Amino acid sequence: MDVRTHARGVVFTLRGELDFDSVVQLHEATAEELGRAGKSPVVADCAGLAFCDSSGIGGLLRLYQRLSAQDRALRLAAVPASVARLFALTGLDQLFSVHPDVDHALGAGTDGPGADGVADGREAPLDEGRSA
């Protein structure tokens, strides 16, 4: 999992399977971000996600709840069709803010275009990158 701090939020890039064995990586990678002050959104880039089971869903729900308690947003970007179907079947597509790509997720938000104070949809360069 890669973690990148961006001018408009933090992007976690998920790859492979989000399941019982890998969800601990999600928790470890997000623990540092949850400890930071601020209101920037967190985007889970799901473009490389091949599979998500109930443990993965639980991990995303816990992250959503913890971010909500900090008045921060969790946004999902580029969710593959198989995972999107799982979210639709469980009703999580109504809970999670789902966007077609990372740029839209960073710029749009659940409150509509410009909700993050972004005047346009251009993506700013990444500030820093680290791997978890």
C-alpha cells in the first residue's frame, strides 16, 4: 500500500486483495494519518484492488467511522466493478462516497463540487510519498 500526501488530501493506493490477511496493512498505514490534525479528506484509490472480502469491508467501515469522528471524509476512487457490486449488494454504496478517479475524489467531495475549497479540478503535485 502506498500513501501519498497531496495538497488536497491523502491518497492510499490499495492493490491486490483487501482481506483478513491484508487489512492490517490498511490499519497500520492509516494509523499515522488518523493521528494528524486537520480536516483533509482521505482517498482510497481502489484501481488496483482485485478483491475485497468482509474483513476488507470491515476495515473500510472502521476507517470511515474514525475519520467521521474527526469530521473528515473517506472517499473511494476507481472502484472495480466486482467490488462496486459488493458495495451495492450490501448497501455500502449509499454510505461511501465513490468517485470515478482520484482527481474527482480529491476535488469533489460528498458535498458537491468545490466542497473542499478547490476552485477547479486540476490536480496539484504530490507533496510527499511513502510506502506502508
